[in-house]
Amino acid sequence: MATEQELQSLFNDLDRDQDGKVSINELFLSPGLSAVILSETNTSSPQELLVQYDSDQDGSITFEELKEAVKKASNLN
């Protein structure tokens, strides 16, 4: 279970271009980090993560969307 600070650090590591969003390409570029995100959100693939939690349908996940996904999975301390 991640704290919000741990989740922010993980998000920043995944956000390679530092645009404040994690794209599906960035998720695939970091399979180890992606695995942590998927386990924290109880999703089985980057595609599922986007389908379920990309609330603005822009093809990427913001930190707020990720935080909401983790909260829904009851894994944020």
C-alpha cells in the first residue's frame, strides 16, 4: 500500500516528459513501475487503467486520476 508521497514519486518517475500526465507509452516504457501502479489500482493492464480511470478521456493519467484509482482500490494510506 502506497502513501500519497510514494505514489507521487512513482508518478513522477513514470512521467518521463514531465508534462504532468502518464501516457500509455510511458507506462509501457517502465514495466517495473507500471506493475506497481497496476497492483496499486487492481488493474491488469495499462489499457484497463486508462479505460477505467482516464476521466477526461485524453489518453493519459494525471496524478489526480491515479490517486482516485488507488483510493477506489483502497490502497492509499
